[in-house]
Amino acid sequence: MWLRLIEPLDKIIDSITMYRLLLYYLGGLVLAAAGLSAVGVLHFSAISILISAIVLVFACWLINKILASIFNAPVNPESSILTGLILVLILPPQPTGSGLLFMLAASGLAMASKYLLTIKRKHIFNPAAVAVVLTALGPRQSASWWVGTASMLPFVIIGGLLLVRKIRRGQMVSVYLLATTIVTAVFSISGGQLIPNIKNMILTSSVFFLGFVMLTEPYTSPTTRTKQIWYAIIVGTLLAPQFHIGSYYPAPEMALIFGNLFAYLTGDKTKLYLSLFRKYKIAGDTAEFSFVTNQKFDYKPGQYMEFTLPHEKPDSRGVRRYFTMSSSPTEDHLKLGVKFYEPGSSYKAALLDIDQNSTFVGAQLAGDFVLPESDPNQKLLFIAGGIGITPFRSMIKYLIDKHERRDIILLYSVRSSDDLAYKELLDQAVKEIGLKVAYFITSRQAKAVGVNVFRQQINRRVLTKQISDLDERLIYISGTHPMVESMQELLHEIGIAHDRIKIDFFPGYA
């Protein structure tokens, strides 16, 4: 029921990339703050807020452009604008005299950190956070985190929940909020200030803005669930206003910096520069792109990465996308299976036109949607919808190359037989590793011809009547967000426990 109620909302946010949604969110917060100031709710002037926004965003954009040229790095204008907007909301809006110099210094340090505070071209710290840490050490001016006020709280929470829903980091943010609440409570009980301190933490602190916007920043946070939990606990603990080590009380930005350091030390540090090897059609509206990488790197079958493709006049969906690798680590080239829609995005149009001279960068290797390692005898059920076949192609190719047989059933659903991708490889897997495959054609007009091809949707009867040992299988689901969530709901209704279902999620099918 809950999934049906929020499905229209999911359709809206799924049509926007994570970065563009964050851009709208931060821009909306700046405008809301200016509006509240104009009617006297905030003690800053609306003009000061708007001028600060223009100064910080322009300064970050220009400095980033200059540094990208110096270091011969791809320019991502979205990233610099987002950092500028974050600085707007955490620095005092005083765009004159020393306040203006503070803003320019913070902008320069934030952008420089992306190029100088790096190891193997991967930046370590959240740019906005490290900038205000360095300005506090140098000019002795610090962030005020004025966005953390009671009047701004409704706007912060509403937009923040949309963002967390988009990127599916709800568990991480919840653990972070729980950690900072518990630590605040522990330090408050002895002084008899429990209720006032909890109230202040909720209404007048940086806890929600930092959690929704900066904690979840992909490049400086962990990419797997277990590490995300520990990261959330570290930042949440250090962020609690009453937490201290001796006489030292960490500022919000320092709490995040310590978390970023943990994420870097325990996380993947891969950054790939890719050169096109070839591209070819593999199904109706689906193409596979094969790339040569500038370095060897390890990944698990079923994982995904973020790919940046700078191009002229990017639309509202930006220059970055997340794709699951369709290739296996046993193959020489990195492969991506990509479905194209009409109307297409500027990114997809640029991807279709990509050639050997194009700049294409992969980073942020992530994902827990991988084969079980502890028990190779575990029975598996793969459910794929459309282009959701890509992680399964990666896993199946890996098993073929490793000559490893596992008890796997694959249910593969597409609109028409023309949309079936990787069928030759699946046929090979049936012969060589004992894969069992059933194809489901959902369009009423499409023909269903062939062995194990059915003209129907994957429904309750298919799952319960055709798979006699369903409750013994670990179930993997990959496809569009609505398909994945409806299949999850169906499996829960059947009685399959949550911990026996794995879903392929990454922030952006758009």
C-alpha cells in the first residue's frame, strides 16, 4: 500500500539525477531563506543572502574552471555550484569587508581541495567541510550553520527526505540521527538537561542539513552498507553538541571530516579514465559499450560505478550517471549495457556519439548486489526486468569463465522478444553451468516464441507454483524502480523474509 501511495512521487524524482535534485533542493533552501528574511523571520537580510549566493556560486564555478584547466581535469559545473550553495547555507551571509574575503577564501579552499587534497586523483574530504575547517585554522573565521534554525527546519526536512528517498540512503541517515540523539541524551542526563538539549539538537543545530546533504555526498562516503553504518555512527557521535574529548568539542565540519577520513581509508579508491573500444546494438533500444581502462582494477560481478561524461549544453539530468558493469572481472574490457529512451537526455545522446577521443571517467565503485561468497551452494533466484539484466550478465559470465556451477533460476521479463539482451550468453550458461532460464514477454501485441518463453508478467502464480523451493532461495531483483519495488512487495506478501531479498539500486536510472 505504501509503495502505491508514493509511486507518483518516485516517478518524479527518478526522472531527475541525484545531483540535479540536490541542486534544486539547495537552491530552494536559499530562496526560502531569502523569503523568510524578507518577512522578518530570519535576522539576516534577504539582500545579503542573495548577494552571498551569487558571490559564492560564481566564485566556486570560476575557481573550479581555472583549476580544472591547470590540472587538465574534466570540468563538472554541477559539482562546483553545489559546493557554492552549501557554503551559502553554512557561512554567515555578510558579503562586505572581511565577510566577503571569508567567502572568497572558503570558495578557493573548497575548490582547491578537490585537486590538491587527493590521492590518485580521488578527493578525500567534503569540499565545503574542509574549506570551513581550514578557514577556522587560518583567518579564524568559522561557519555559523545558520541553516539549522527552527524556521528553516520544515524546508530542510521535506527536501532532505526527497533526496534520501532518491539515493536510498535512509538507513545510513537514520543510524546517524540515532547515534547523535543517543550521545546527546547520554551527556545530558547527568546534568538534568535531556529535554532542552534534545529540543535544541532538533530545532537549532546542523544535524539535519549535514545529514541529508553532506553526510550522503557520494565521493566522500562509503559505498557498501556495513561501512555506511560505521560511517554514520562516527559522524553522528562526533556531531552531538555535548560530545567532547577533554576540553575539545568537535565542530560539525570536523565531525564530517573524521567520517570522510574513515570512508577513504576503508573505501574503494578507483578512478578510471576510459577509452572506447567498440559499441554495438544488443537489443531493440539497448546498446553495449566496451571500454579500455587506463589501469587494472578489481570489482565484483554485479557492482556499479558512477560515470562522468562532459558534453556541451547538458540538460537538467546533468553529466553523471550510475551504470552497473555488464562485464565480468574475467574479461579484458569494461562493458556497459545501456537502454535508450525517447525523449532521451543530453547525456544519453552524448554517449551514443562517444568515440575514442571522448573524456569518460568512472569512479565510486559500489554495490552489495553480488554473488554470495560464504556459501556457493546457496540456491539463487534472479529476477530481471529489461536492462536490469546487466548485473546478472556480469555474474553469469563470471561463473562461465570460472567453470563454476550454481543452482540459479533466472526469470527475465521484457516488453517484446526484440528487447531480450545477452540471449546467446544465457543459452551458453544453460549448457555449461546449468542455468535455468524463463523469459516473460509482457506486451499483449508481442509474440512469445521459443522454449521457456511466456507471454505474461512474473506474478504470484509463477513464483509460488513454478518454483517449488522458493523459500530456500536467495532472491535478487534488478530493473526499474517501480518493477523492483512491486516485486519486493509481492515477495513480502508471499512470505519471503526481507533478508532473503537483495535489490540492485543505484541513484539514477534517468
